[in-house]
Amino acid sequence: MDWISPLQLRKIGMLSMNRRNVDYIARYNERKSYPLVDNKLKTKLVVAEYGVKTPKLLQVVRQQHEISHFREQAEAWEGFAIKPAKGSGGKGITVITRRDEDQYVKASGAKVSIDTLERHLSNILAGLYSLAGTPDVAIVENLVQSIPELARYSFQGVPDIRIVIFQGYPVMAMLRLATTASDGKANLHQGAVGVGLDIGSGRSLNAVQFNRPITLHPDTGLALENLEIADWEQMLVMASRCYEATGLGYMGVDLVVDVTEGPLLLELNARPGLAIQMANGRGLLPRLREVEKLKRPHFTPEARVAWAMSKFGAFE
Amino acid sequence: MTTRSRLPFFFAIFLLITAGITLATLRHLELGIPWLSGEQRPVWMLEARVDFEARDEPVLASLSIPDDPPGFRLLSEQAASPGYGFSVVEDAGNRRAEWSKRVADGQQTLYFNVQLVPDDTNTIRPPRRKPKPDAVFWEEPQATAVREILQQAAERSSTPESMTRELIKLMQPENSAQNTTLLVSGANYADLLVRMLNHANIPARTADGLQLEDARRRQQLRPFLQIFNGERWLTFNPQTGEQGLPENVLLWRQSAVSLLDVVGGDESQVSFSMMRQTVPALQLARTEASENGLGFLSLYQLPIEEQSMFRMLLLLPLGALIVAFMRIVIGIRTSGTFMPVLIAVAFVQTSLIPGLVAFVAVVAIGLLMRGYLSSLNLLLVSRISALIILVIFITTAISIVGYQMGFNTGMTVTFFPMIILAWTIERMSILWEEEGAREVLVQGTGSLFVAVCAYLAMSAPLAGHLTFNFPELHLVILGLILLMGQYTGYKLTELRRFYPMKAYD
């Protein structure tokens, strides 16, 4: 068994689960803001007012009888994603990339019938994937086509960028790449690859899978070293705006880059995980304290991003 | 952005924990509730037997009985005397047992039983009103003898105590002067001392003591001398002059009244038999709880049925504490936050190994059936409902098959909460579909591990004893749980999870 001493962890400034819950989530995230992020439908509406784009909404299924409308409309759509509005951790998300005669092809390549999709919708409505098992609504969104520069790194699935925003300041970021192990999902605990991104430049720092450092993507075999995200500053500003939109002091912002639409907000997370620290090889605590120490916070997202890029950048 | 100071919080926790411990300690001292469950305490069972010859007329027998005897605590008393009316009367600070009967004839026997607990803290209470020496009149030639002896004793002493000692010494046969022989020859020796001391302006009286020895019968009372030194009554051995009450001597009668009065009978006499018993200290505390100040905090007054329910209920906080510790400090993942506690409660009823086997069997069979249910495309509520019915079928089947095969333990499976089992199966099944069998195994064993830990803690006899008899200790548990809610350190599992960070230090 390999262990690390708590003293060493403290020296690195690793944020622990308990400290995240007590000192950051409980202190900076107000309970009343939670529904905004726990419900993807509400998130879409509220961030739109702040100029943050999200994937196009195709349909909202609120009642059992509306499922039949879904069957009629689905035939017209090229690709789409079905999501439970109150789902967490990517649970219950089904991504359909294209149609193959009567069958629908999932991101993994598996084919499913329209009946399976309808059953899935009915499960979502019953609250199978919602946080507290409460009745839910299903949203159907346009399929995101990731830009090829990033998509080539990922095995199936859309690579997304997770940025931790603390009081409106971007403090840490990572790129999440799906793998066979993660079944096309971009969740690190399911086996996705996490690539730490430098806040200052958008360049990759190092990568982990299952909490262990790697240098190559296990499926695509591509080196993860000299990866760089285009329009980095613009993406940080977009993520930072979500602070004004929701008022959440500590959150994870998940972005994707679409071929035609550009950066889009996928979802917000009021309880972002700790694995981002492993992907970056750095602890969150020193940066969080740096922001907490600020006597005069910056008022615009642009100013906050500029400050964070100069403060937390690893290069130059 | 609530950055409140944590000082009041920690102060409140400190208060909770000290309040719990203080209250428990107070109740331990006041009520004698033992810390450990097996503790034993001695109890003396005394039986006074009154014999007399009735004369075919109304009978009233009155026996002086112990009233707050020094060195003992009264636990219970009762009379056994068929055909007699019985009551305990208080008469001028003196307690008497009274038997009465309209007509009685021939040999009569009355019994009076009393249970006493040794208690060193109980001393002779000072009287409300200071006693005054009785006026004593002596006839010649005794008067001269008494005067001379008292003068001798007074010359050698300074206080009422030393005066008494000197007087007893002078009255002993080996010092026998002519004066003493003259006096002693006449009357009862102890009464003589009392009269002489009263004459010397020292209030004095006799008391009857009983030497307590295990399994003795037909014992008689021994006279003791008591004098009042201005503050309280002191006891002396009238033969040796030794001050204080010897150990294991019970003062049956302290006031200057008769031991036994019988109206309507002759040849009355009292004899005593005694026995030493040991009873669990807890039982003792329970008997006395209702009479004591802090007793209202006890659960002993509740009906037995409610008591046994509370016995179980009061164990739950302990399980919650274990779950909180395992999840917050150790970092074990469980399926459902408090499912392990409920499973542990079921284990307490079924005992561990049969419980484990039954639980794993039900969940495993349930998972198989749930696989079929999921292919039926049902709505969640009806799927769970169907699962509950299936779980009941499974438990019934296990019970019947177990019973037919001669395993009575198979039937204990009914102790598991059905709804919890159904939800566990549902969650495990979804976990299986979404995260794979490995996660099911991790969370399943995690839950079982926590459940077994909680079971071990809850089934320990000491835990059951402390939680039930010292309910205030739950304040301490509450304090600990609140304290853990503020723990911001690393979990034990995080030390392993973050191990690769070693490379970046």
C-alpha cells in the first residue's frame, strides 16, 4: 500500500473532501443558488442572460404523455443528447450521434431502438437519476460537435474543459478526455483522462487516469504534453461570468468547444471534485487562499481573469 | 459568505460534552448506578421474629424498627403475619411496626423483614432539638456512691466523651471499689450508666445494636450507650468504653423507647436472623431511583415494554457516530448514508453470522430478480414496489426453507427492514449498470464493514448498559458528531488516493 503523509499533503496544499465541504462549499455557496446549477434547464436560462452560450435546446419532456412527441420529433434530428435536468455526475445522459435506419447509434457505437430511448425518458421523469430521487424533467439538446483539434485526443465522447471558479476567479482547469474505460464519459472516477491546464496559457501541464500519472492517451496513443487550448482567455471569461449569473462562490464550470458555435457551457457543478488537483499536480488551497486574501476584488470578469492568469500562470 | 467565529461553536460542544459527563457522574454518585454492568453490591436481609402467647383477647403488638440507622440505607421493609393488620407508624420521630388482631389465642409468631444496604455516608443525624439531661433521683446509700464515682471520673476528664470513657473504666469489675459493687449489684448495667451520666448533666440513652453476620439465627440485640456531646449523639461500647459503632453493627433502636410492647399477650420476645446477599448494583439503583432527586432522568419508571424499545432506540446514536466516523475520518464509501446502521440494528436481533448470510443472500437473489425487472420497462415507483414484494417473498422463502432444513436462524431474516433492503437492491443494481460490478463490490463491502463495526459497538454489553442507564451520555455523542462535522482534515482514504502527488512535492 502506498501512502502519503498528511503533513506532505498540507505542504502541497491539497484540498481535502472535508475541507472543501466545510470551508468552501458550505461557506461560499448559498443553498438557494443550488437549484440553479442542479437543474440544467434553469442553468441554461439564467446564464443566457449573461451572454454565456449553451447547446441548443431541442425539446423538454415534462410529462409521461409528452414522450410520444419525442418519437415524432426525433426522426428530424441529426444527433442529440438526452439529459435528466437534475442529474449529477453525468448519470442518465444518453448521447445519440446519428441514425441508422430504425436504430439510433450511441456515442459508444451501440445501437438502441426508439423504445429504449422512450424507456430512458420515462426513467428520467420518475426521478431515477435525480439527486434526491424526486420527479424530474428530461431535456433534449443538440449534439455538440467538438472541434477536431481536441476531439482527436478523446476516445468517443466530447472532450470537455472543467474550470474551478472561486468567487469569480478561475483558479484551476483541466481537460477531460473520454476513454474506453470510461465508456465515452468524461468523468474522472469512471476512468476518463484528466489533463491539467495552465490558467495562464491554456497549455497542458500533466495528465492522470485513475489518479495515476500518464503521458499518452491510453486509447488514441496521442502524447498529452504539448496540448494547447485556443481562445483560452475567452473561455476563462465565459466561465467567470457564471459567477455573476449564479452567485455561487465555489463551483465547477464545464465547457465544450463546438465546431460551429464555439465555446459552450455544458453544465455547472456546485460540488466540483478534487481530482483536478491530481491532473494539475498542484493543490488548490494556496490559490484559494490567494483569492480570499484579496482586499479589493475585481468587478468585471475580464479583470478577474487577467489577474488570475498573471497570478496562477505556470509558464513565463 | 458566513465566516462566523468558531469559538462559540467549540464552547457549545465543550458544554455539551461536560454536561453529559457531569450529569452521568452525578447520577452515578447520587443513585449509585454502576459504570459497569456486572457490578455487585451486598444487601443485608434481616428478619425480626416476635413470639408471644395470646390470651384470647384483642392483640396489639408494637415493635421498634430501624429509623435511618447510621452506616446503612433502608432498601425495603415488609411484614409477614397472616391474619394480622399491619402498619408502620411514626410516633415522635420513632418508627414502630404495629400488628393488630381482634381476637388471638395461643402461640403467635410475627415476622418483620427489612433489607439494608451498607452506606458509609449515612451518619447519625443531629437532633432537631438539643436533648436535655433527665433529672435523676438517687436514694442513699447509692447517692453517695454515685457522687463519689462521678467526682473521680470528672477529675480525670475534660469533655463529655472522656468523662464517659473514664466512667465506664471505673465501673469495670477489675476496678471494683466498694462503691461500684454496691451500684452494679442492683440494676441493669447500661441503664445504670445512663442514669449516672444524666446525673452528671450529660444527656445519655441506650441503643440496641445487632451484630450482622451472614446466616445467623436467633440473635439478640446488644445494648450500646449513646451520649450527647452538645452537637450530636456519640455511641460507646458500655463494656470497653470504645467510642464509635463497630463495623457491621446495625442500631435497630436508637430512641429511648421500648423495643417491643405487646397488649393482650404474655411471654413476648424478639429474636433476629440475618442473611447477606449480593444483588447487581444496577438493580439496587433501579429500586431506589424513584425516590431520588436525579431519578426523574431515568427510564426505569417507564413500562417494561417501552423500556425495551428505548434500549434499542438509544443504541442508534452509537451507530450514527460510527457511520459519521467511518465516512468523515476514514472515508469508507457506503451505499446509502444510514443503511449500515439499520442493517446493524437487524444484526443485533439476528446475531452476526446468520444475519450476514441472510442479508447477502437476500440482496444477491434480489439483484438477480431486479435484472429481470429492469428489462420489463417499468416506472420507478412500481419497480420499487414490485421489488419490496419480491424481497418479502425471498425472506419468506428463506425462512421456510431454513426451518424445514432445521436452521432456526433462517427465520431471523424477518428482522431486516424490507423497504431498506428493496432500496439497497435498487441502488446496487443501478450502480452495477452505471459504474460496473467493481463499484458495487466496493460500496457493498464498505456498507457491510460499517454495519459490522456498528453492530460490534452496539452489541457490546457495556454500550447497551451505558446508553440505557446513562441517557445523558448521548450529549457526549452529539458533541462528538457535531465536532466531526467541523473536521476539515484529510480522510484516511485520501492519503492513499492522493499518493501520486508525492511526485510533485
